[in-house]
Amino acid sequence: MTFSRRDFIAAAVLGSASLRMQGQDRSQQPSTKPESGTGAGKRPIIICANNGYAYLDGAYVFLKNGGDTLDAALQVVKGPEDDPKDDTVGLGGLPNEEGVVELDACCMHGPTRRAGSVGGVRNIKNVSLVAKAVMEHTGHVMLVGEGAERFAVAMGFARENLLTEHSRKIWLLWKEYYSTKDWWGPGLADPHWQAPEKPQSELWRERFRRLQERAADLGIEPEFRRAAIRRVVFPPTGTIHCSALNQKGEISGCTTTSGLAFKLPGRVGDSPIVGAGCYTDQDVGSAGATGSGEENIKVAGAHTIVENMRHGLSPHDAGMDALKRIARNYNNDMNKLRFVDLTYYILRKDGTYAGVSLWQGYSVGNPHKIAVHDGTLRAEIASPLFSGYSQEFPPFPPIPEDLKKDSEYLR
Ligand code: GLY
């Protein structure tokens, strides 16, 4: 059986709905949970995406001992940036469609009300620190591309190859499987976009067989093949955001990412956009995002949340409102929203915080989480706007019953 890549993607879109939705409540049930937690009166406090969990202890001690709030937040996000095994951020981040790692980051320092940002930076792993350098050593807020890289080198950052063998092999698996054109053409937001025809289950059999074969040919270790195939099927938008508040009530935030895996070169998501991927106002609080960057940019998510808190909403309600704006942008059309997901990390100046997400998680058993340290280190499940699990784009057709064994590749 032969089919074009376009046909396959089209067929994949509709079918993907049913896999993750089977047995799940797809109704639009707003979360009624008042807060994910409260840190009020327990300053200092640091909140971040769950991939920063391992770095919170050190940053908390630093903050408690009088360290600056932005430096504490940067200490957290530098961990995943330096870690070649985290393929969503910094060194080892999944590359663009041409196999080049391009990083984005921004930061805001509440006490001095300053901001810095970099987008589309190649060859420099700690872009969160480059964003801080832009803030401290230029009269600008944002530098991009080659100029940002040259600035970083001038500031003493080392150039290095950010594409690890691990990420190179996943990129090759993706490239050989899909070709280079997946992100061309009208996207989900196009008014003429339509959910495609129901796919034929035979596609799955062929697809898994080819992916497994190619993963083996590429030398991807057997124990990592499941995760590699999942990244090819669901290009991730992994990111880390961190906000920190100290005993003096000072607050700062930062966000850093390698962006959407296999994106078009030059694509910049929400992470380096002050007001979308991160926003901090010393008078109010701080917020940041991980997930579908394009959708978050359109609602200026982090700024919207901080403004909502300024006008009296709790962190939870402020975040839910931003998520509802994303849903509103698609007229609450679940056929489209099931391909979108966002998590917001929200910290108010009084120490109250919330983690909220559009869906419960990307897959069953993996809920979206927020990591918190206010003297006690913990991970908490984010409050979802909708019950159920999202898919990332491009999605996939349902797995036939007789291929249940292979469906393990998607967990
Ligand atoms: N939220 C990360 C990105 O979309 O690039």
C-alpha cells in the first residue's frame, strides 16, 4: 500500500483523536479546584516546570541565603540547559527540520523592572543567561539569530555543537520518516482547516514496522526506541519556566527552550516573547508557560495572567481565563483544541501559586505537573481546564486492537 506523506498526515489528524479519547470524558469541564496549592506566608518560594525539579533544592538554599530572585530562577533552568539528556532545552535539545538546534529564552527581573530575551540562537547552550546578559549589558530587550550568537560570544559564552548523538538520531528518524515538509502549509488556525477522513488502521502496522526498523538501523538503543518513536510521532515543545519570590517580596521569572522539535528554521515560539512565555511584574507576580507556543503568543498568556491577578483574580482563575481565551480562539472546537496543550506556572507576590493546563496531560498516566519549593520540595498535578489528554501535532491514527503491544510505544 502506498500513500503520500500529505495523505498520511491528513489521515493521521482525525484518527489521533480517538486513541487518546477512548474511554475519556471529552466534555468541557472547567476545573473547579480553587488553587493548586498555596505558599502564602511561606516565602521564599520557587515554582517551575517539572523538568526543573532536580535543581530546586540548590536554588532554594541560594534564595533563602539572600540570593537574587532572577539568579535563583536561572540556577534552576540552567540545570536542564546543561543536561544533554533533556532533549527539550539547551544542550541536546531536539533540532529544527534541518538538524540545527535553535534556542529561545527570556527573563524578567522584578526588583529592577528589566527584561532580556534571545530567539533562534545557535551554538550557545545557556541562552537563559544570554537573555540576562542582554538585559544587563545592552540597551535592548531582545536579540535574535546570528546577532544574538555573536553578542553571546562577545560576552564570553562558549560556542559548542548543541546536537548530541541522541538528538541527532531522533532527528534522522523523523527526517527519514516524514521528509522535510511537515510544517509547511496552512496550520490548525487556518479557517479552511478540516479534520481529515478516518484513517485506515493498516497505516499503523506499516508505520510502526518502519519506525522500529529505522530506529534499529540508526543505532538507537533498544531501551530508548519507544521514547524516540514517540518524539517522531509527537514532536514535543518541551520547555522550562521558573519563577522565584524571596523574603523581601522580590519576584523574577525566566523561560528557556529548544522550541518545537523539527520546526522550520527561524521559527520562534512563545518562550522568548516577553508577555507570552514569561512575564513578571514586581507589583503583582510572575507567570510562565510550556506547551503550544503559537497558541500562547496569540493570547499573550503570561501577561494576560499577571494582568488578571492585578485585577483581583486568584492565580488559578487568572490562568484558567488565559486557557479559556485559547479555547475561544478556536470557538471551543474540540476537534482543534485536542491538538493544543499549554501549562501555566503562576506565582503571586503574596506567595500564592497555581499550575493550570489546558488538558490533564499529553498521555494517560503522565499528568502535567508543577514543581514547587517553599521549604518543602514537591511536584503537584496541574489543574486542567478540560478532562482528557491532548495530542501534539502532527497527530496520528488510532492503533488497531491487534497492535496493542505496539501501542506501548506511545506511553
Ligand atoms: N513553548 C515552547 C515553544 O512552543 O517553543
